Amino acid sequence: MCVGKTTIGREIAKQTNRRFYDLDWYIEERFRKRVSQIFAEDGEAYFRDLERRMLHEVAEFEDIVLSLGGGTPCFFDNMAYLNTVGTTVYLQAQPDTILTHLSMARGKRPLLEGKQGDELREYVCNQLAEREPYYQQAQFIHQVDVLRDGSKVKELAAALIEQCCGQR
């Protein structure tokens, strides 16, 4: 959550001449509803099933870079599936980095609704602890720091391309 998946993914796509997709955005376009609206109207269980089905749909596209929501790898067989259809990267961040990014982020996050201060910090730490076993299944793990400027994003994208694909 809020580690730069979309920002870095978009840059990787640019540097490798691939199309970029954000799974949440794809779902919103396809169903003409915000993820937060789907959560509110239909609940998390419904959203996670929809997310899984859309993940399988998008994974059929060729030559793409795909950014996922932070919970996507943690449901159904999503992480195992992702490892069979593509190269997976876990952008690992400390809670303080995530909290800094959250303070700079725009847009609503349904699972964070109404949380602030110590409650937000506790939630972020608990989510990381719960999700870590799934994230650790990624083929590549890369530590990220606070991403405040474009040059750092470009450097990180280039490093990930080199690490994962052996190319620049």
C-alpha cells in the first residue's frame, strides 16, 4: 500500500516500451465504479472475487506492466498465479515510508477510511505483518525509500529492469 507501485510501474513500462495497467483503475473503467464504491455497496468479499477475475483477464494481455492493489496477492491463489504468468516484484517499505507516502497521496483508500495517527500506524503495521508471507513469494524483492522526486523513480525503475530482466 502506497509504496509507489503505480509510479514505478508506469516508469518501467515507459523504459521498456510496454503498456501500463493498474488493476484498480482497470476495474473502475470496466465496471464504471470507483473501488471505494464497490467496497461500500458490495463489500470486500465481492470486490476480492471481482479483482481475481479481472487479474486473470488482464494477465492475458501481452507486453504489459501491471500494478496491483496491496491486497491482491493475499487472496485466493493470486500470488501463485502471478508467479506463473509473469515476473513479480515486491516493493518492500518500512511503515514510516508507507505513512509518509500516505500523507502525500491523493484519493480514497477504502480500508483506511477514518483512520488517523496511532490507529493508522497500527493498521499499517498489522497489514504488513499479515501480508508479508504473500509478498515474500514474489520472485524479486526490492527495498524502497520515500519517493519524492522523478529522478529517484527513474533510477529505481532502471534498477528493477536490470535486476528482473537483465536489461537496461
